[in-house]
Amino acid sequence: MEDLKAVRADLLCKVQTAEERGLQRLHQIKVWLKRVKTIESQFNDLNSSRTVELQRLCFYGASSNNLRLSYCYGKKVFVMLNVVQDLKSKGFFEEVAHAAVRAMAEERPLQPTIVGQETILEKAWNHLMDDGTKIMGLYGMGGVGKTTLLTRINNRFCDTDDGVEIVIWVVVSGDLQIHKIQKEIGEKIGFKGVEWNQKSENQKAVDIHNFLSKKRFVLLLDDIWKRVELTEIGIPNPTSESGCKIAFTTRCQSVCASMGVHDPMEVRCLGTVDAWDLFKKKVGEITLRSHPDIPEIARKVARACRGLPLALNVIGETMACKKTTQEWDHAVDVLTTYAANFGAVKEKILPILKYSYDNLESESVKSCFKYCSLFPEDTLIEKERLIDYWICEGFIDEYESKEGAVNKGHVILGNLVRASLLVEGENFNNKSYVKMHDVVREMALWIASDIRTQKENCIVRAGVGLNELPKVKDWKVLRRMSLVNNRIKEINGSPECPKLTTLFLQDNRLLVNISGEFFRCMPRVVVLDLSWNVNLKGLPEQISELVSLRYLDLSDSSIGRLPVGLLKLKKLVHLNLESMLCLESVSGIDHLPSLKTLRLLNLRMWLTISLLEELKRLENLEVLTIEITSSSALEQMLCSHRLVRCLQKVSIKFLDEESVRILTLPSISDLREVFIGGCGMREISIERNTSLTSPSFPNLSKVLIAGCNGLKDLTWLLFAPNLTHLNVWNSRQVEELISQEKAARAGIVPFRKLEYLHLWDLPELKSIYWSPLPFPCLNRINVQNKCRKLRKLPLDSQSCIVAGEELLVIQYGDEEWKERVEWEDEATRLRFLPSCKLVLYNR
């Protein structure tokens, strides 16, 4: 390696001398230097663990304490010796540089005001010019600045001597036609005239290929909506040796994957500071100074644009001539109520964004997208809840099982995220949620209101501070109404709503009364959400008039008794009663023959044997969430194979040691979340028919164990291969999460999907696992309050690496704990010590 570094140093001296004379280093020099850099990094990794590897040897080096590991290490060293020798032999070049060539590129016009792109421009340029990059994809929502960014990259080639000979710009758009792209490329490289135009697409492809294969080219494709078949056009495949590059922009992340780009760069909206800077420049200082109140009002207008450059530019230009506070106040009112009424928004912004909507694959996906606009601005929308709405609305076809419909819902969500119409939660806490950019939401509302015709077929007044129902010109045309997060106290009247299908009234925390007459004329309502109405103490019997109702959510309300009329809803499929702490009984629930989903977590009432019998009579039940607080109810539940198959979330609480000494769990294939709290059992075990090929809990993702002072380990978690979140709190006898003795019989590597581990008040905990684990998905370990015996984490220098990225953050609540941690080796300590952060908080 020292010899190779010496060859590199000599070569770099020659290159530097040539570059000082204005020459440009050869591409083969760049490739060789990059290979040396790569092998140097691999050498450093091997060299850092040499001490550990030598210590494994015994009998004067003739054997090893771990033959497999020593063999693997020796093999790596042997391979590296050969690679280094090969690189060293190829490190002598007769020529190292040639005369600089400036690319044949046309400078493209740019708008005069560009703000907030410098960081991503540098990142994109460096990534594109990296020798390992052949194709680069830039994706993001409409109007976010992708074309501007690609234009700046194009123009930079005009001023750069980097060996690129020709830069070709092509606008593709939604109507991808091979002959049009060939025509644009042909004109750039000199192929034109009658003879060229009369050639077939195949003949043109051959001509383009023969020309470009002899050039170092850069192809910039703007606004692609599906895979572009480069070979059909005649574009040679870019390689590291040729130095050719292709870059493209798209609104769809899935297009990046189809083009072979699996690490695309997302172009995001501007931050608050940059957004205000851009808006100020568009409005102009003269207007902003025309009245002392305008700057503050202007900030409100800028905030309404939510960092979208297209909106900031268009609205800023529109407001540049408005010099009275009344005009600016009016703009705020319009933009925060129904932005489509703002002329420039409707004419210049929404039609551009609508093109993403028009390219969705089916009417059902389009309906699912429009439905997302019913939620308040900037709100996280729970994926599971949203999919349930879609199923009950009929946007997703009925499947034999709910699982099939839910899977289809996740496919649609994925399509909308990849089309940049929805944004997925970015950290481990909100991956189960999506949100909609406010300007995209305005576009969805604009479309949902039939753009120019029946505005009132969809009324969304979410989070606007209403004290009463809004005035509606014609209830008869209304299809969907969302009054989420308001201050409505009473709902009266008897509106005639023959077309209404969805009614959102959740999170009106002052709501105390709904009149019986209100539900009388809503024969087609299928979704009614009354959740988070904490002062709502009752429902009228006339709810039985909602004869088409399929989805009813009463969770987190103060209703004490379910009306008899509710039990007459024969089409009801989904009923959520979770966290209804005043509810006294759900007796009669078996009168709902169509019920498929029943949520009963966190109720004051206890699960009784009689209620269990009613649940068993629900023949179509597929999803059940429930709380169990008695050993007899637990035994009966686990004996019912049909109810066990339905369990999705279960809470087991307050079982003492005398009633359940060993909790034996059967296989529960659909179980997603488990909470076990305040229980005295000594052990949690799994029924003996468990195997690695068929784990007991294939879908279990979240587990919380709290106040279970008899448990010594949680080895049963071996059989939850998709566990993502594990919290273990306040359990005084837990010594190890996975027992080495018990796990040895299973032969399973745990925690392959774990993202978050929180340990709190575990005074006897000594071990999470006895040897280092790969933890390919782990984001965070949080060790808090009285975990002082936990001296070693199951990590080594190769743990927690995903696609080359080091993700783990280790939070701790005791500075002494960090000082006492024993690391696997020095490489591990150097790797993870900088990731340790002191965080003091209670659970």
C-alpha cells in the first residue's frame, strides 16, 4: 500500500504540473485515482481491525480461536494484495493530460431571481460529475424548481473546461415520442434536412449512436413522465470509461427507479428564510415600503405559499403592484380560505400542478388523491385510517379479505408519494403518516369542486375556527363535507343531503349535542367521523337513519351509552370505539352482521365472558383491537382461534402472578401492536409449533412492556421478525432482552427490522444481546434512568449501515453511563461515540 501511495504521489505531481500549464487531466487518470481511493478506504478498514484479528490466533499463529473469522479476514487480505499490485502496475502513464476542451453547449435563459438553490446545485453538480455517476435523476413536485436546477447545470457546462464535448438539452414532457426526441438531438449534432427526416426511427438511432459513441456527451432530459428507452433513441449507455452523463427531471420518484437511478435527488420546497427572501425580491422594496404594515402582512402571504417557488414567484409578481393594506389583507383571506379564488393561482399555478393529477393511472387513484384534501392544512394523515375511508367509500374494490384491500391502499399511497402529490413521514415516528403540501391541497380542492362548475359539491372548512355549521347554498348537491378541527358546539337542523357520502366532524372539542333531525335525510352517507369530540356525551337514536353507513368513528369522545339505533346499522363495516373512557357497555354489538373492523382498546369497561361470546358471533369480523384485564378473559380469548386470527392490537394489563405465571402466546399472524403492562407473569413463551419459516408474529411491529416486575427476559421477540419499535420500561427484574441460553435453541438473528429501542428504568438489565448484531434499520437507541448495569451494546463497526449510510443515534440520560460503556473494539468506539447524545426526559 505504501508503494501504491508513492506511485500516486508521483502521478499527481505530473498532473499538477500539466494543469498549471492549462491542460486537463485525462479521464483514465481520474478513473485510476478513484480506484486507488476506494482500495485505500478498504485497506484502512482491514488495517483498523488487524489487532483484533491477530489476537484471535493461537499456537504461534498455527490456529485460531475462530477459524471462520480468521479465514475470512485472511482471504480479504490475500485479495487486496493482488488488487494493490495490479493497480500499482497500471499507475504509469505516458500522457497525463491534454488540451482543455470546452463543451459545445447552448446557454439557456434563466429567470432573473433565483433563491435557495445553491446548496442543492452544488450537490447535484458534484454528484453528476463524480466518476461513478452515469445517470442522475432529480425529482420533486411541480413548481419546485427542477427545470431551473437542470438549466443551471446546463449553463455551468458552458463555462467549464472538463472534457465534455457536447451538451444536449431535450424537453420530453408527458407525450413521449421517440421521433421528436431524435429530431431535437439530430439538430444539436448536425443531422437535419430532407434525407435525415425521411429516415426511419431505427436508422436515425444508428446515426445518433455512431456519432455520440465517439464523443464525451452530456444528455439533459427535462420533465419525463415514464421510462425513456435510450437505446431506441440511439443514446449509448454511459460508462465510467467514456465519461458520458445523463441527467433528467421528473415529478415521479418511480420514474427514477425505472431509469435505473436508485438514489435520486429530491428537489424540495424552500425553507422559511429563503422563501421570504424570494418573495421579497418578487414584490419589490418599493411596494413593501409603501405602508408600514405591508411587510408583516406580506410575510403571511409568503407563508401561504409553503415554500413552493412557483407560488412564490407568481403570487409575488401579482402583489408587486398592490400598495394598500386592504389589498394585502384580501390576499391573505383568499389564500387561507380558498386559494383558487386568487386569480394568479387559478391561472398560472393550479393548471401546472394538475398535470401530475392528470397522469395518475386510474379514476379510483384520482378519487383517493382528492379525498386527502378533506384534512386540514399541514396535517399528518394516518395511512391506516385513510385506507379505511377509501375502502368504505368504494374507491378500492372489495377483496375476499380486508388484507387485500389494505395492500391495494398502500399501493395507491405509494403511487401518490412517488408522484410527489403526497409526502411520506420522514422519521421513525411518523412513517405511518402522509401529508399534502398546502398548494397541492388547493389544487385537489379545485379539482374536487369540478374546477368551474359545482363548487359546493365538496365543502372543506377544516381548522378555520367555525362556531356553527357553515351556510350551504344547496345541500342537495353536496357530496363530501369536512368540518374537522373547529369550535362547533351544536349541530341542528335537518338538511336534505341525498348525495352526501362523507361527513367529517372530528376534533370539534366544544361539540356537546347533535340533534336527531340532522341525520334524517342522509341516505347515502358511508363515512361518519366523530372522533376527538371530547365533550360529546351522546348520540341521537336517529343515527339509525344512516342506512348506508359503513364507517363510524366515535373514539376519544365522552359518550357513555351507545344508542339502540346504532345497532340497526346493518351495513356498518368499521366501528372505532377506542379511548371512550365513559362508555359503559357495548352490549348488543353482535347485532351488526356486516362488521369487519372493531376497535375496543383503552376503554373503562372490562372485557367480560359475555362480551367475548358476542364477539364470537360476529361472523365477518377480520380486525379486532382489544384490552384484556383478567386472566379468565385472556384464557377465553386465546382459546378462540377465530378471534385470535382477528387480533391486530392487544393490551394486556394488571394480571398478577397468581393468575398467570407463564403467559403462553399462540401464533397470531395479523398482530401489529402489543402492550403488556402492570403484570406479574414470570415468563412469556410461545406455543411449541413455532418455526423459523413460519414465525409466530410475522406482522408485529410495535411492543411496549411496562411495569412487569417478574420478567427476566423477552426472548419471545425472536419470533417477531418485523419488529420496528421496542419499548421496555420500569421492569425491575429484566436481565437480558434475549436470553443466550433460550435463543441458542432457536438459531434466529433478532431485530433485523428494528428502528427504535427505548430502555427506561431497568436496574438489572445487563444485556440486549450477547454478540454484535447487524441492525440494518436501527435509527435510535435510547437508554434512560437506572439502566446502569447495561455496560455493552450489541454493536460492532459494521452495525447500522444501510446503503453506505451510518444512521444510528444513541441517546442516554446519564453521563456516567456513557463513560462506562464497553465497546466491542476501538473501531466500534470511534464509530459510535460521536453518535451518543445526552437527552434528559421522562418517558
